[in-house]
Amino acid sequence: MSDAESTLITGIGELISNDGEPDDGQPDDGEPENGLPGSFAAMTDAALVIAGGKVAWTGPASRAPAADAVVDVAGRAVLPGFADSHAHLVFAGERSAEFAARMAGRPYQAGGILGTVEATRAAPDAALRANLRRLAAEMLRQGTTTFECKSGYGLTVPDEARGLALAAEVTPEVTYLGAHVVPPEFAADPAGYVDLVCGPMLDACAPSARWVDVFCEDGAFGADEAAAVLAAGQAAGLHARVHANQLGPGPGVRVAAEAGAASADHCTFLTDDDVDALTSTPVVATLLPGVEFSCRQPFPQARRLLDAGAVVALATDCNPGSSFTSSMPFCIALAVREMGMTTEEAVWAATAGGARALRRTDIGHLGVGARADLILLDAPSHTYLAYRPGVPQIAAVWQAGSLVAGAVP
Ligand SMILES: [Zn+2]
């Protein structure tokens, strides 16, 4: 579709716009702030016009304006493309044996990352690129129109820089995660590795990245080290996000709040102080239920966060170790079934919540002017994403107004 053409999508059984009005004046309810996506909102018997790659009009189908092309979706649901704000897609190898062993009773340890580091360092660019593109295409078919991608399996200056350059080929949301784990060659000198991450490695990586991230956890990086990594990244122009409180209680959420991070990710083990930090600052609580599913761990307490007023996002954490799913519909189903989220909250968290975690105003909603990233479900409502788990229901995907996956049935 050229910019001059407009397309009317009509016959929409349920249009999820995330363009709702403020409801109670609280800063935590998804209301529009600084142009960010609004609260969950759904309209039946709706239509939407795409022009110039953006949403040009939404409203009742009976009042839809004329357009150059008309698509009738016969009562199916349309929602914003998923925004997966947490993924590790630059890697080689796989760890299915580790998964099988864990299911047989062996607990997950962060050290499993090192097997992927070894395979990634040994892989040629072409192999890393092919794997990355395969996963990106897999995400798109499942409705993810924006995804974040981290480095973190290179852990040398050239390998981290290579990972980020590859990631930048497929997404603007590129995250420098040199501080994923201390590599074996620095086992006796972790402080030396932090110096490398904050110095020469950052210099080589910052040009390809938008974000800096750190795995703040026992066995990875402590509070002071994590704060130093984030501060160095921010001084280089990057924005902060944090792997926080995944394996146990710890300082990750506090570090994220103090650094002004966009998001604290995992949030599986939270104290009341952590919940307070997530409700009194703009830090998004990004929950990654694929991890708890794949590691057979207790799920994060989404209900506790939402009831306290935190902004919650859902993401896949797609990676070969702790969560090898690229499916946002699967994460939505888990969030609803296992984490006490309503279907509306889960879909909002997977779309507008992800946009917030990426500080994006142009995605995650279908208000006029938003990028026309949208999903056509082969189902009449968003509820089906959780109601029919494991069933492929993404009929078609548009990205910036172009049909990029599937077809209108
Ligand atoms: Zn992660």
C-alpha cells in the first residue's frame, strides 16, 4: 500500500484500541500521559481506516468514511500488535537437554547461560543472523509487531558489539546486556569484568543500542555493580532497564527505581518496599511468565502489583535457556490462568504495557495517529487468546499499514 492509498477495515466484531479515557485520575491506570497509550478500550461493530501507515480513523462501522480499499473482516476481533519488550534472540545452540533435566527435578541456575555463550562466540555471523531472523519471523506470525532484542551471549567486546549490530538489523529496540553474567575468563576478577562492561565494551556497543540492561541477581551482578553499569550506559546516552528479582528477593527493583529505568523485568519475588517502588515511580513491572512456566517456578504476583497500582507489561523473555517461547498469546494465557489477570489486563499488558516499557507512544494502541500495527484474530474477541490457549488464532498482521503475515480469511 502506498502512502496515498487508504484502507478501510470494517466488520470488526471487537476493536481493542487501548485508547480509553482516564478513569480515576490515578497515574497507574493506563490513562494517556505524555502521549502514552490509554486504558483498555473495546468497541463492537467497529471499523478502522489506515492511511500513510497510520491509524487515520476509528469508529462505528455504520459511520465509516470511504477509502481506496475495503476489507471486511466479518465479525473478527482487531487489536494492536503485541509489543514484546524483553527478548534475547542473538544466540547459537539450544538447551533442550537442560530443560528436560530441569523438568526431571534439577533446579535452574544462571550458570546455564555460559553454554549459550560458548556456542554464540563460536558461531559465524551468518548463523546468528539466520537464527535471529527465524525467531523474528516467528514472532511476527504470532502478532508481535515490535520486539526488543538484547545482547548478552557474547561477553567480549567484539562479540557483544557483533550481537548488537545484528539485532539492530531487525529492530530499533536494541539492548546492551554485557552485564548478563560474568564470563568464565573473569571468574576470578568480576570487578574487572564490570570495568570492561562500563568501559571499552560500552564504547563499542553504545552506537548500536538504545538501552542498557543488567542482570541484577545473586550469581550475576549485585546492587552496586548493577548501578554502575546503568550509570555508565546512561552517560553514554542509553536508557536503563533491569533484570530484577527473578530468582529470589533482591535489590533489582530498587536499583531500577533509583536509576530511573523504564522497566524492571521479572519481578517474581517482591517485598512490599519493591511494590511501593513500582507504584511510586514510572518504572513498569514487566512480567515474563514463560520463565516461570519453563522453570517450574511460582508465577509473579500480577494481582498484587495491579491492585497496588503498578503498570504491568507482559513479555516473552524469549531465550534458549529459561523461556524458549516467542508467543505473546501463550504469555497472555498464562497471565490470565496463573497470575490472576483479567483478559483485558493481560491484553493491555501485552500491547500498551509493552509500549510503555519501551517508552513508545506510537505503538501499543490504535488511537488516531498511532502506527498501524494491528492483529486480526480469527475469533470474535480478545478473550479467545486465553480461552483457546495453544491454538493459532492470529489470522493476519499489519505493520505500519502493510499486511506482513497471514491473510484475511
Ligand atoms: Zn531476560
